[in-house]
Amino acid sequence: MIAVTGNEMKAIDNYCIEKLGIPGIVLMENAALKVIKNIDLDKFNSFTIICGVGNNGGDGLAVGRHLIVEGKDVSIFVIGNLNKASEDFSINYSILKNMKIEIKAIEDEEDLKDLIVCIKKSDMTIDSIFGTGLTRDVEGLYRDVIANINEHSKYILSIDIPSGIDSDTGKVLGICVKADKTVTFQLMKKGLVDYENVIVESIGMPKMAIEEVLQLTMDH
């Protein structure tokens, strides 16, 4: 099994989007559908999803949309500056807004209380705060959010990587989400090799893209 660094995965992602012309939003939709595939919809009926404003958060928004379409009870929270959101995050955010779905912002202690109430009443918490690009310690409100996810969730599913883990080393960057299951995409991340219940799902990245990029990184 190949395990890659965060930068290698990003390079493969970019190759698929820029060289092959697969839109990022297509990869995001594929990722969301693979997360749904790994949720027992007979067992879990209510969800709290906490999203950052990068592509990991965009995955979370897309997962939320599919769960809503399935008739599930879904609460969606976003932490971070929406003005700095990634393009594909913004597309999924707009779709939910067009569907008249409430998206709650986490900006202060009051919002944190609201989040705790939702987590406590949900069957599952879905973590899509940070993806594989995180390199510095988790601080401030983010730290508080992760602490509360760990304390109050009945079951936690992390998208791509548990938020707060260094994707290259597996080191905990101050605090991390203690996921019961992680669905990671296309290739295992080096930092997840020693973690339990990590499922690797293909999101439609052609083998040639992976070989091309990893060959390039091996040559340098």
C-alpha cells in the first residue's frame, strides 16, 4: 500500500484538476459519496457536521447535502472566515443556501454552546475542519471546538484525516479529533498509518496521475 505526504496528495490533486481537467468539484462530490457509503444509514439518523472553510470543509458540506436528501436530521456548522473559503467550498455552501438549509457560524462562546447541544442530540458527529494541509498547532476557538467534539459526541467520523493530526507524521498538533472512523481519499496518508479504522476510498483519480506525480517527486 502506498502512503503519501500531504504535499504529494496535493500535487496529485492539482495534476488531476490542471493537467487532466477533472474539475475539483467533481472530486469533492465523489469524496462526499464515498463518505456516505461508509455511514450505516439504517443506524444513524441525526448528524452534526463541523466544517472548516477549505476543501475539507467543502467535503463536509457536500456530505451534509446528501444526508439531507436521504431525509436525515442534519445540523451544519462552519468555523473560519468565509471570505477566505476555497472555491469548491463556496460552491457547496451556495447550494445549501439555495436549498434553504441553515448553516450556523461558530464565532464565539455562545455559538459553542449551540454546537454542544447539537452534538449531544446527534447520533454522529462528522469532522471536516482541517484536511491534510495543517502544519501548526490548533489554537483558540478551533481548539475549543475539537475538545467539545471529543467530549460530547456519541460517534465521530472524520473526513480525510482527523482534524489536528499532522498528515505526514501522525503527530497531534496540540489537540486532535478522536475519530471512531476516518474515510481518507485515494491514498493512505503517512500520518494515518498507525491509526485504527481508516478506510481508503477511491475518488476517481486516474492511476496515471498518481504514477506521474510520485515519479516526479521520486526524481527530485
